[in-house]
Amino acid sequence: MANIKKDDLVQVLSGADRGKQGKVLEVIPETNRVIVEGVNYVTKHTRVGQTQRGTKTGGIETMEAPIHISNVAVVDPSSKKPTRVGHRVEEKIKDGEKRTVRVRYAKKSGKDL
């Protein structure tokens, strides 16, 4: 079960952007990578082309590049520090029937990860 999901708030633990926090835009499970908003910007050169209307496309654009999932940690919503994620099984009652559901929760964060 994945610990980091889309729209989670994460903090970068290592690399050039160490300490920055951002929202997860995309998770790529095949390569164990995540794309974080505002982190790991790269410059991409795109070929100049033309659309149907005649406007030019292409040039130099900056975009977020993927980061390995081991270099980010989920941020605890209460303390705003990176923390580990745990799973617990809870029983919820929905429409009169009991259901067993796995729920993610932020474990207690110590000094700092």
C-alpha cells in the first residue's frame, strides 16, 4: 500500500531542494517517483511548431521533474513537520452496515526526519 498519494503535502528530505514543502501533483508507481509542485524545476526545450490557427508553439519552458519517493516524506498536518505514515483498521458504519476500512494516519514525529 502506497504511503504517498496525490494531493498529499510532502517535504523534500534530500537533494538541491531540501526542506521545501509542496503538494504531490502525480505519483508514478512504475518508477517509484513523485512530481511535487514547486520543487525540482528543470528547463525543457520544445521544438518550434505551428498549430492549426497559425500560432507558433515551442521554446524554452520550465517544469517540475520527478523525484524519487524515498527523498520525500509526508508532512504532519498538526506539527507541519515530516513524519511517517501508519495504517490502522477501523470499522465505519455507512448506510446501516459495518465496513472495515484501512485509514492512513500521521505517526508522532520526533525531532525531525
